[in-house]
Amino acid sequence: MSPLVFFLLAIPMVLFSLGVVLARSPVRSALSLVVALFLLAAMFFQLDAHMIAALQVIVYAGAIMVLFLFVIMLLNLQQEPVEAARPAQRAIAVAFSVLFVLSVGLAALRGLPALPGPGVEGAVAGAFGSTEALAERLFTRHLFAFEVTSVLLLVAIVGAVVVARRLGK
Amino acid sequence: MTVPASWYLVLATLLFAIGGLGVLIRRNLIVMFMSIELMLNAVNLAFVALARQQHVMDGQVMVFFVMTVAAAEAAVGLAIILAVFRHRETVNADEVNLLRW
């Protein structure tokens, strides 16, 4: 990927992520998150993760965000009162975030070039990132985890229904 | 000129920090939850970028599992938020303090 495409995707992604955190109304947060997830899907596509990019759009931008918007509508929140200002907590949170970005970012910038491997731009084998390659790994080496996942989803469905059900009627 | 893998990791770090910031400074349970989704996606980006750099598919398989867990977590979490709202008429994390020391 050329740096131009990278920044075309990365800068809006960061801005919309900030929109999720800073927007007053939850609906605006949710819509910002949808845009950020779509941009992320485009970036996955650029990184030869075609199947993951498709899943990102279907599962995240589709299913999960619809769930969020449904819950926001169900709750029918009144215009949210301005959140109790806690300047100290806010300042500490911002300081820790900046510290985190600086430390991990610097570590990535300085440590990663030493990592062995063909690099992001090297040519890939023909099937890399395709559904076929993903499925081949998923159903051989990670088969057990895959089967456990189905149990997890079943438990989550039952749990969600039980928790969200109206009790006592 | 090409984009080195470390740039992707810096971007992922940035997204993760923004998500963490959202969890820390927002009091609305739903927005906090969306921030957690943002953090999960930041980690997914790091996984995909490193899978591309190392040319192994296992990173993408891991992203697949993260997405599954995120979907399960979203369903259960939103159900809990609904239940809390039904009992307390609020989604403000500061007012849900029954278990706070």
C-alpha cells in the first residue's frame, strides 16, 4: 500500500474514532463507529485479508452495529445530561493514553524493523488471505477452537435472552 | 515508497488508546461499550498487519476468533445494559453503584 492510501484511510479512521468518544449523543457515536469500522475493513483489504475484510463489514458494521442502534432506540434515552465533570479523572485518563501511545508507538517504530519476515510489501503466495487459505487453517490446526466457538455463541445466545427477558411475568 | 508494518502498529496503538480513553472518560454505558469494540478492532488491525508481515495465516484466524467473541460479548453486554436500564432507569455508569465498595 502506498503511504497516500494509508493516510487516506488512517486519518479519517482516527478522526471518526475520536468522534465515537467525544460525540454527545450515543447515536452519533454509533454512526462514527460504523464509518471507522468500514475504513478498517478497507485497510484489511489492502493488507490482503480479503475474507477478514468481508467479515468485518458483515459482522461488525452490519450485525453488531445494528444491535447497538436497536438498543439505543429501545432505551429511548432522553437528551443525556452533561456528564458530571471530573477534571482530575479526565486529566489522568488523557495523560495515561498519551503515555500509552508514546511508549507502545515508539517501541513499534524502533523495535519492529528488526523483526524477521518478508515485510508488508513483499509478494504473497497466491492464496494468502483468501477464504480458502483461512478455512484451511481454521479447519485443521484451529479446529478445536473453532468448535469451542460454536459452544460460546450458543451460551451467549441463551445468556442474552435470559438476561434481557422481563422477570416475574 | 512503501508503508512499513510499524506504521500499522502505531495506528493500532492510537485506536486502542482512543478506545481506552473512551472507557475512562465517558459515563454512558453504551458509549463505553462502543469504545471497547474500538479497542478490539485496534488489536485486530495489529493482528492482520503482522500476519501480512510474517506471511502466516494464523493471525487472520485469530482475528476471526476475536470477531466471534466480540459478537457474543456485544449480545450479552447489551442485554445486561437493557436489564440495568429496566431496573435503574439509567445507563450512567456512576449511578450503577450497588457493588461499589
